[in-house]
Amino acid sequence: MNISLVSFGIAFVAGLASFLSPCMLPLVPIYLTQLVGQSVSRSTERVGPTRFTTFLHSIMFVLGFTTAFVALGATASTLGSLLSAYQFQLRQIGGILLVIIGLHLVGILKLPLYSKLRTSPLDTGLEQEYTCSMNVLNSLRKV
């Protein structure tokens, strides 16, 4: 068996897996709507080659998403490299903020800013139990 055929097969399976991933799957209806909407509107007019126009729209759609995600990735990596020198201080500040917000959620510390913004999923007075159970379930999910 030729090694290039194996490479193409692995690339195809990897592309299919990334297409079916939870991050990409919500984009499928948008993509299909874009393609079907363009081809339906063009098919009633009977002007020009419909397949070529649909292909052009799909290429522009993919290029638009690619540009947006590359720009976001480049921005995040640039920001990360700029902040890497302050990594220890940022971890300390993040840990302190996490403890303060946790104390507020438990009810030991009252923060006026968070009290105004607080929206509870339960109006029964069981906010602490709800928060605790959600944190326990979330930590078990990661194990």
C-alpha cells in the first residue's frame, strides 16, 4: 500500500472527526443555510452557472471563518506572549479573586457589585446548595 494513500486516509478521518466535533457542529446549519439560500435564489433567476456561484460563496464563507479564527488565535498568542513575563503575578491575583468570589458565593463575604449582578437559577433560597452541587458535579466530570 502506498504511504500517500494512507496519509490521505488519515487526513480524511481527522477532517471528518474535526467536522463532527462539538465546536464545529453548530456551524453546520449556518453553512448549509448560506449554501442552500444562495443556490435557491439563483436557481429561480436562471442567470449564470449556479454551481460556480454556490462554490464561490462557499469558498468566501470558509475564508471568512478562517480569517476570523486566525485573527483571534494570533491575538490570543500575542497577548499570551506579552503576559508570560507576569505569569506568577497573574496566578496570584487570579487565586485571590477566586477565593474572594468563592467566599461571596458561600455567603461569608458580601460584595455589593456581585450582589447587584447576581442572578440565581433557583428562587427557593437554596443557592449555596445549588452552587456546591454544581461544583461537585463539574469536578467529577473532569476526573
